Amino acid sequence: MALRQASIEMDESPRFAEMNNLTAGQGAEILFATDDWFAAAENLTKSSEPIWKEGVFVAEGKWMDGWETRRKRIPGHDWCIIKLAMPAVIYGVDFDTAFFTGNYVPRASLQAALLSEEELAKFPPRSPGQGKAATEEELKVMKSLRTEGWTRLTSMQRLRSGYQDSRHNFAAVSNREVFNVVRLNIYPDGGIARLNVFGHAYPDWSDADKSEEVDLILARNGGVCVAHSNAHYGHPRNLITAGRGVNMGDGWETARRLDRPAILQADERGILRVPGSEWAIFRLGHRGVITSLEVDTCHFRGNYPDAVRIDVCDVERYTEDHLDTYYNWTPILEPQKLQADRQHYFSGEEVLPHQPATHLRVTMFPDGGISRLRAHGTFGFDRFNKWSRGIGAITEEIHVRRGSIGIPANITANGKDHAQ
């Protein structure tokens, strides 16, 4: 029998948990961990939900889908370093302890930094797998990098056990700097299933040709989901990840709408006449004009939507809280019939003329699943924000400030806010 979703997932998840997961899947990487005895830190970055395998044991102990360190018998606490999938602004974190009930981490905190490629190259090589701990030589290298001095994003948080109704431990982040690595501190040891760090990419447009077409909605280009109507089987943020979907779980899929007519009928174009729909709204990575679209129903064979429509609008950031009721949307793609497991391309006159936009809304009729959405276009002048200076410019400024006030090169510009 299926279990009803816990109330914390339905009613209490913070708004930032709808954003891109910066530590999940492609691009995220474990750079270092003090201990990987029972389960390796690489599990923290899985994009799939944690699972439980009853009665399965390995040489080190019970098989667990997460990062679990040994019971510490020496001074200190365990920690690991994770490279984010992309340089990003972080809005919040979820310390997910799923299935760790008698062995979960009791307390945790998060720090972050923006490192250059040269600084990243200083980390010791990482060997995957469990049943190991960092060597004395590796610890010596890490000590020289002084990661304990990175910017503190959260204070020490008391975590809860990994039962369904208590596994999610959310903490908001108020710092709006750009980071590309995080340090997860667990106090003193134990297990945690996933580290979900939410935010959006901060793309480097400094060398971009402003006349060239780019995917304005791609997560790596700064696109982010800000609202949706339903995400029962898969979150709409999956639509804007790179590459094609690996399976149905790697897309946006809704529940079946209960207001569907008992007997379905279609219009002259073959599109079903249905009273309801599902929608998702995205903030584009940069204000722009969309010239071509792709709607990919890869893997969705018996559950693809009947039709899709796309609209855009041009609004200030503060209106995002009300976009679900916003009325001044401009259609750029009239309802189009979709097919199973296929990439649908729309360009030329199919994409209706429109002014530069900041947000895009995709609507499916009546329900179903879409794997990927692409919205290629050109930049429009950003009247709400200045042109991005790019990651290179930011890191250069940070290093200049470090040198001028004598801060070691591996500590962020505001590294005086240390986690103890």
C-alpha cells in the first residue's frame, strides 16, 4: 500500500526548495571527505530519492544510501567538500536524513567559497568507495587549504531522524554571494542521505556574444523554476537541466487531473477539449527574445501531455510571488499537439512575435509528463539588473580585496565570519 506524502513535504517545504538543486546529479562532485566507512560521500549528490534495502549488509556493515561515517573515537568532527554543479547563488539547504533513524547526524552546518581552477587543483585526488578514511597526507593538504575559514552559510543546525515525517531539515541562506564549492560539517559523526543545496546559477556572460542565440531557460545559464501547479511524480526544474532525460523520473510529471471529461472529445486540430491544465513558471537566465523552442517528451510514451502552450512576461523580480495569478502574459506558442517520446521543435512563424521577457510559463493539457524544455533566443537589455560581470571578474575582485587586507588566498573576502 502506498504511503501518503508527509505533511512537511506537502505544506511546509520552503519556497527555496523549488529552485535548482545545485548538489544533485551532473556536475556536482565530492572533492574530499574525512571518512567514508559505512557509505561514501558520493551518495550525497545522487539526483534520485534515497532508498532502503532491507537486510542488505556489506563488509563494513548495513548498506545505506547516503554518507555515513564511523563512530568517531578521536577528537574532532567529520566533514566533506562538494563542488557545486555550477557557480551559483544559494538560497537554502536541506539536510536530508532519510532512513538514518538510529545513526543520523545530530547536528550539521554549511560553509561555502568561490574558488579558481588553480585553487580547485590543490585538492588531493579522490578515490571513490566506502570502507576508508582520509590519510594523514590528505589531511595535511586539506589543513593547508584552510577550508574551515570559508564563509558560513548556516549556523550549527540540530537535525531530526530520517523517518518520513522528519527527514527534511531545511535552513535558509541569506548570503547572496556567488559560490562554487560547499563544506558540509557534521557534528560529530553519523549518516545523512542527501545534501540538497538550492539556488540558481550565476552564468558568466562577460565573454558572450550578445547577438548569438543561447538557451535562456537552461539551468546552467541561470534559468530557475519559481512556481508550478503540480509536481506529483517529477519536478519541473528537471525540464531545464542539461542533456536529454535518462528516464521518466528525470522530467516533469503531474498527477492525472480528476476534472477530465468522462468521454474525451477533440477540436478540428485534434487537440482534446479539456477544462483543466497544469503549468510551471520559470525565470529566464537573462532577459531576452525567444526565437525557437523545443519540447521533449523523451521516455513519456503512455503519459505524455496531449498539448502544450507557452507564454512569456516581462516583470520585476518582486512579482514572482504573484505570477501564478498574473494576467499580462504574452503567448509565444499557441497550443500544439504533442506525441509520445519525441523532440518537438518550433521556430520561425510558429514562435509568435514578442517583446523581451524575463519569465516563461509552460502549460500542458490536461496533464502528463515532459522531459526537457529549451528556449533559445537573444539577449535583451536587462532593465532590472546590470549586465553580469562574470565569474572571472568577481574572483579577480575578491583576490584583489584579499591581497589588500592580508587575507590568505584560500579564504573568501568575508571569511572573517568563520564557523567554529
